[in-house]
Amino acid sequence: MTQTKPVMGMVLKGYPRISETFISNEIRLLEEQGLTVHIFSMRHPRENFTHKSVQAIKAKVTYLPSEFWISLHRFVWPNVSTALKFSAGYAKAFRLAWKRFLRNRNFMTFKHFFQAGYLVHHAEDKNIAHLHAHFAHSPTSVAMFASEMSGIPFSFTAHAKDIYTSDKLQIAEKIAKARFVVTCTKYNKKYLEDLVDHRHEVHCVYHGIDLKLFFAHAVTHTPTPPYTFMTIARFVEKKGIPDILEAMALLAREGFPFRYVLIGDGDDKGLIENRIKALGLENHVTLAGTLAHEQVLEHFQHADCFVLGCRVAASGDRDGIPNVLAESMALGVPVIGTRVSGIPELVGHEQTGLLVDATKPEELAAALKRIVTDQPLRERIIPAARERVIQVFDNKKLIEELVTLYRNLTHL
């Protein structure tokens, strides 16, 4: 049955993904604001469970073939069909793909091109009026090629790794072709605008969090030894977990009483496990693995401090503003972060948390000790942090801003 209401086609790397609650929350809130969304996901979910918020999403999902050679038979007819129906656009998109391939010599360019042809074929009966991609790398490549083929305008949201590990010429070309661009920090906004002339406006809209949910689980206990430090992160270089462990080792050596709960998983898990053993922290550190949101909230109830050691990775990858910092602040758990990327836009040093150079273990260790033992500091920064989140990270307000942006700049 053909969809008659204009629909936003949301192009995602994968759906649903445990680590991307900000995207599922955005889709859910867009639907609550009256927008109709259809998801085009570049791969199936990798986890065997999802957060409850995903269950409230009504959007249907079309999964694009994720492996080129294995799924070649699935690409053929949709692309032939798209080429026949949009011959000029298909040729234009191929020329663009060829130009980009000559620039980067990455054969993934052609996979994204054929995924775009598959998307356009399967979008025909869905009344897609606009395509919006999350992440400036491969999802935006697919959206851009699909737009070139079909004439459907596209936009994208740029986040973190997708910005700073992408070729500057490639991403500048996407900005120039997009109807508009959204990003989640002022730091990102300046970086992206500096890649192109300022006729191509980049809009900063923070992700936001569900304040009602976190206020309902407010943490009110007073810290007592052994103090509980907590981190939730993917185990990748930019999260700076080894830097945190170095600081923990300093505390352990001086006999400071603490336990460290580390929630997450990732490519660097083996490296982190080895570092815990090398530093003699086995009795201090609990590796909790990847947990559902409800389990994470339970761990927060026992946390005296939330710490992230974000740093710029060797590849250039870095965080924007990790939502979990805002979540901790809303819950009443004081935070320690670093002066990297957009984090200082949310966390003010000695105002709404503490900021350190995570590459200096002594500085981080001193901050960890201070934040759990300095009660006047806690009494000052905890309510100020909650007020800061109310002012700038309320997802209800931010989604209204995003919907207004979409409606002003699209035909939705």
C-alpha cells in the first residue's frame, strides 16, 4: 500500500544499536511530534537485546544488503530498476562515485553506491520526501548517492568519529550537496563550517536526554568508603580507559579505599584486561560488560562519581559530548571529564563537575579523591550540574528545535 503522507527516510549504519540510544530516542520523539519515519539500515543489529525505548518506535525498517559479494544477487535487480527509472540521476551518481573513488581509492564507495540504488528502488512506494543520515561517513554516502539518483534531497547529522576520521575533501563535498547539516556540539559546528564556505550552514543541536526518566532515579546517598567510581564506555582508544586505570593505580598504591565499575565492551577489551592485571587492580575493578539501560540505572544508584577519560585518538577520532555525562549529572552523580572536544560546553570545571587532562594520571587521581571526599564541592556542583542539564540537554525542547529545523528546511 502506497504511503500518502510525506515520510522522512532515516539512513542508519545499523538499527537498533545499544550504543546509539540518542538516535532511537530522536526517532521516537520525531514520531511523537507527528513526523513519519522509515528507517533504512545498512546492517542488522549486532546485540541480542535492545533498550525499552526502541519498542516505542513505530517506524518500519528496510535492511540494505550489507555485504557486496555475498549479497550481489540482491543488488542486481533493484539497481537495474533504479537505473532504468532514473537514468540521468543514476549516471550522475555513478560519476560522483567514480570521482570519490579516484580521490580515496576505497572500494567501499561502490558498495555505498549500489546500496543507494537498492534504497531508491525500495523507497518508491513509501513517499519518501527527504533522506536524513546519521553519521557523516557511510550512511551519508548512501544518502548522498540516493539523492543524486532520485532527486530526493538529503541532510545528515555529524557526530564524532565520522567527522574527525573522514577525509576533509570528502566530507566538504557532502556538506556542499546536503540541504542542511546538523551536529551535536559547537566544537563540531566550527570544524565543519571551516571546511566549506559559510553559505552551507551547519546547525548545532545537542542530543539531549529524557530528564523525567533520570530525575525519577535520582541518586541521593552520601559517599562512604570504599568509594565507588563508575565508567560506561565502548572500549576504544578515544575513551581513555587506560588513563583512568593509571590514576586508579596511584590511588591503590596509597591505600585509598575504592572500587571501580567499568560497564561496556569493545575492540580494546583484551588490552584493558591486561592493563588491569599489570597494574594489580583485579580486586578494585569490576568489568560488568554491556548492560541494558535499566541495569545501568541500578549501578548508578551505588556510584559516588562518574568518570570519563576522553582523549583524541591517534586516528583523530574523539568524542563530542557523551550523553552519559549529561545522564550522570541529571541523576545527581558528580562527573569528572576531560577538556576534549565539546565536553567543556556541558561540564564547567568546579562549577558542574571537574575537568582534567586524562593523560596526567596524578591530576586525575587527585580529582577522583577530591570529588568523593570534598562534601562542600559536591553540595555545590551536584545541583548546578542538574540545572545545567535542564538548561541545555532537555531532549523534549531539543527535539522541538530539531523538528522545526526539519520542517523549515524540508517538505515534511
